[in-house]
Amino acid sequence: MQSAVIIALVRGIVSFSCALAITAPAAAQSYPHKPVRVIVGYAPGGSGDVMARVFGQRLSESWSQQMIVDNRPGANGMIGAAAVARAAPDGYTFLFGYVSEVAINPSLYSKMTYDPARELVPVAMGGVLPLLLVSNPSLPAKSVRDLIRLAKARPGELTYGSAGYGSPAHLGAEYLKRTAGVDITHVPYKGGAEVVTAILSGQVMVFFSGIPPAIAHVRSGRLRALAVSTAARVPGLEEVPPVAEAGVQGFDMAGWFGYFAPTGTPRDVIDKLASGVSAILRQPETGRQFVQQGIVIAEMGPEKFAPFIQAEAQKYARIIRESGAKAE
């Protein structure tokens, strides 16, 4: 009788253990079991939107679940970021955010509708968007060194355009002014397309542009490419030197996008998304698509992405403080 009880007890323990072994991995593997929403704080058609849709399509295929891109443009990306910060941390809402939402806005705006350091968790970088320093060909400067010499000889006379206060184009130019010790006058516009039109017509002389809006004009000779903003040369534009090679030591800045989750999102979900992004970035087709958009592959998971963002926030805080930039 006693042996029968022991045997029954052992069978029960074995059955329970087997059930745990089966159901625990199954529960982890079941994510996602419904569509995942990815919020982009900018209008459709831009670099961030394009990148989010590339990742979304491929994650949908590998996860067998739909990734829905939800555009929430406005307030330099803050509308979309705030929506994610307030979302349930269940792994079904993410932000595909730009450098502005997490590293620029906290220093640029006196009031924020969310706290990126406390309410958003870095998951994975999606890619880097180098800036291309271009000039109107009428400007007698064929390099950054020429531009610096000209600006020092004519302080305050040269003008640069930007897509508004606090935009990467604005902060990139202010960064250059301070590292090179020159005075170039800022002329803000409402968007990058307006700045390109202005520089083509000679209303402003230089502009830190995204690569896609400017490259066709560079190829046609209507604009001159002086430098790229990153420390390394850009694939597909190897002939254009970095600003740092022109004697402006330490100059390195660019836009970048990445995935963020609401604080409290389960770590296994964050790791799964980071792993999925990493796998996509290693696909040759992704590289080809991104080069066409002026995007540089940059693989970075949660452990490296978080300190990178902290360093970026400190850099932009310094630039904004020294330039006196404030959001309108």
C-alpha cells in the first residue's frame, strides 16, 4: 500500500514537471499572440517611417504576427513618444523614435509631456542618418577648411539654413560653429524641403541636410557636398570626407532611430525584439535598402544603446546651452 502511494506521488510529480516544461516555453514562445503597434512620431514617407516599415514587414514575417506602424506626428516627435510612455507595458506598443524624442527635446523644451529617462526603455538602434554639409556652388568654398577660412574673414555674413530650432541641421551647424570658432548666421525654415529650395536659390549658403533630399542636387552640380557629419565616411559617398578630417577634431554627430518600450515591459519581450532587429540588420537586403535612404547600419542592443543615449543627451544639452536654442 505504501509503495503504491509513493509510486502515485512520483507519477504526479513527474506529470507536473512535464507540464511545467511544456507550458513555460510555450508561454514565452507565444509572444506576440496579437498585432504589435509601433508608433512613429513623424509623418509617413520620412526616413523613420521607411525604416519602421522595413523592420515591421520582416518582423511580421518572422513572428507570424502583424506589426502596425502608427504615425503620430507633431511637437518634434513628442506626441508619439508620450503615447508610448503612457501605454501598457505589455509588449504590444513600441516607439520607433528619433534622437529628438530622447536626447534633444529634454534640453530644448522647458516642459515635457513625458520623461524619456524614466518612462522609455531603449531596446535596439535601427540605424544612423548622417548629415551632409552642402553649399550653394556660388560660395567660394570647396571644403570645410575653405568654409572656416571664409567665415572667419567675414564673421556673421554667411548664413546657414535649418528645418527649425532644435533640428539636427540647426544643432549640427551650431556644433560646427563652436568647434571651429566661427560665426555663421542661422536662418530657420519650416522644413527640410524649404531649406533645400532656399540654398538652391542662394538665399542661404550652407545647410546640414539629410542625404536623400540633397544627393540628387549634388550629383547634378546644383549643390556642392563639403563633408559628412559622422566621424567615418558614409557608404555610397566615400568621396565626401567627414568634417573631422577637415581639422575640426572630434566632430561627430548624426540623427538615429531606434526602438523604445514603455518602462515595465517584460525583459524577454525586449530581448526578443532586440534579437529580431539585429537579425534584420544583418540581412544584405536591409543594407541595400538603407543605403538608398542615406541610412548607415548600426547594430546596438539594450546594453549598449542605453549608455549611448545618455552620452548623446549630454552632448546635445551642451550644444543647446551654448547656442541658447529654445523650442518655439
